[in-house]
Amino acid sequence: MTFQTFQRPAHLSVEVARAIQREIQGGRFKDGERLPTEANLSEHFGVSRGVIREAIVRLKSEGLIETRQGSGAFVLSADGPQAFRIDAGMLVQSRELAPVFELRIELEASAAALAARRRTKRHLTRMRHVLAEIGEMIERGDWGLDPDYGFHIEIAEAAGNAYLLDLLDYVTRRITYSIALRRRSTPPTRTVLRRVHKEHEQVLAAIADQDPERASREIRSHLEGAADRLRLRFR
């Protein structure tokens, strides 16, 4: 491997991700190419596998790679920064994460209102399926970010606006890395997860009833609660 080494910083995973990103954008890895294994990257950079996993989460949130169960991480794009860009690695501190999370709230409030107007039976079926999956995971004490992300994206799908969906997907993926770090240091209790699940159900009920104002209000309340649990403060 030709990855450049670095001095040991405060956030090793951020530096590892940036080193890999430079190699991708420099053409060292092509679209669709598999990255070295977690073990190989850990040995090369001289860091733990946990650091490598966090770096992979960040690269995934940046839209540079995708992970495939049992196969590893693969390059999605070697393109440079887009016109509108949020650097996930800069969202570790609350003051950087807060405005992006606030943007997410405004986007999702609009998406929920549109979803309430435009949802179909198929949309409702898919949302209920995701919520059922989340409920089962909560009872097992195992709730990651993926099913929660899936529920919110289903709402954006039901809104029926491809541009809103893409923007929401972009913003949500960028904050995933920071939220994962925070939840790892202070994991939510099962009681909190059940309350969050109830909030999801209230959002879905408003969408099912085709009540745009209520749907927007419920998801705003849910996400503001999430911001509070993450100790974010808006100006």
C-alpha cells in the first residue's frame, strides 16, 4: 500500500479517513475497486481496528465508498468535492454539528408534510415494515443507525420530490459519523429507544391520516428531542 503516514492526532479516525480519501481522489483506487481489508489498514496505519471502522463510517457518509456484507468496502466515486459539500469530519464538535442538524430538521419537516399529502399505501406499508424491524431490535437491545436512517428516508421517498430526497440523504449521511461517535460514548437506554420509537409511530400516524401540519409538527418535535439528547444547542 502507498498510503501516506501521519503524526498521531486527536481524532485518528478522521486522519485515517482523509489519507484514504486522498488516495481515492488521486486515482490510486478506481470506481468499484475494493479497499484493503480492515486488518491490512489497521496494520498499515498502526491503529486499532476500531479506528479503521470509524474511518470507514466517515468515508461512507461522504459518499466515497459503500460497504457490502461479508465483502468489505468498495469505492463509489473518485470525484472531487461537489458544489454543495458538508465535510463529515468537521462535525465532531457540537458547534459544527448543530447547524447541519438544524438544516436536517427543516428539510424533514417539509418532507413529512409533503409525505402526508402524497403518500400511497405502498409507502405506508414500507414505513410500517421498518418500524416493526426497529421495534424488534429495541427489544433485543440492539438498535443501530441504519434502521432509523431507513425510516426517515422512507418519509422522504413518500414526499415525491427527488431533489428533496437527494438533499436529505446527503445531509443525513454526513451527520451519521458524528452521531455514531456520540452514541458510542453515551449509548441510549432501552427506555429512551422505546420513547424514540413511539415518536416515530406518531409521525407515521400523522402521515397515514394525511395531516401535513401534524406530520411536520411531530417530526420536528422528534428531531428536536434527538438534538437535545445529543446536547446540541441552536442559535
